[in-house]
Amino acid sequence: MAQKRDKAASDDRGLEARASSGLAPWVGLIRETLDSGIATELGLLLHQYRGALDEDIPLQGAETIRTDDALADALRLMREDVLVTFVR
């Protein structure tokens, strides 16, 4: 029983590590863009297209995240159709 629990915890850590490594390019893009001074904010929207690509996207909300916060966590927790604006 304990071995199964340990294996499940190890599998969860492995999935989390792979997800975090997949987010690294996004974290880098956000930080580099804002640190460069090219932009003072950068917005991202997660949306699953279910119809035509030119369909209207009804926003379900908006959030502002500071780049000194845990960006990988913010990206991992993004919700569909919520505009997330990253600022310095």
C-alpha cells in the first residue's frame, strides 16, 4: 500500500516537472518582453476553438499578474477565456 502511494506521488511530481518545463519558454517570453521595455504589459488568452476561427470569444474575466510573482504557477492555473495580463 505504501509503495503504491509513493509511486503515485512520484508520478505526480514527474507530471508536474514536465508541465513546468513546458512552461519555461512562456515564462522566458513574458519576462524578456517586459524587461526589454518593448511593452509595459503582455496579455495571454487561453481559448479552445470549437467552431469557426473568426468566432467571437466571450471573455469570462480578466486578471493581472505581476512578473515578480510565480509565472509558471500563473500560467499553469490559467482558465479558458480569462484574459491574463502580465505586468512588471
